[in-house]
Amino acid sequence: MASITIRNLDDELKARLRIVAASHGRSMEEEVRVILSQALSVQDKRGGLGSRIHNRFAALGGAEVELPARKTKARAADFDE
């Protein structure tokens, strides 16, 4: 397992963390692990930008767009020009 060190943590923030950890019956280190795990799991459930845009507008029904047939073969982008 990896470990991290947090420098320049405000004294008041550390005191609040200690109180919250004690109220949950955990060490400060365990409390930080729980906080990080919860914060990052919420982000994972939301999905990427495309998924979030789709979910926001899915209830509107979407749109059917007819794509034209490709007439030429796809080519690589040329950034030298």
C-alpha cells in the first residue's frame, strides 16, 4: 500500500479532524482514508463528461441524425501547414 504525507495542514483543520475521527471511533489516519474514499467514489459514479451530458439530456428524447456516407477514405491530420 502507498502512503502520503500532508504538509502545511492548518492547526484548526487538524483539530477538527481529530474530533471527527474520535466521534467515529477512528484514528485520524483512518478518518482521512474514509474521507478520501468517499470523495473519490462519488466522482466515479458520475462518469465522464460525455456520460454526464448524456444523462442530463436523455430525458428530452435525443435526436436522430442521418450521417452521410463517406465518399473518401479517412486520412491522418496534417499539422505541418
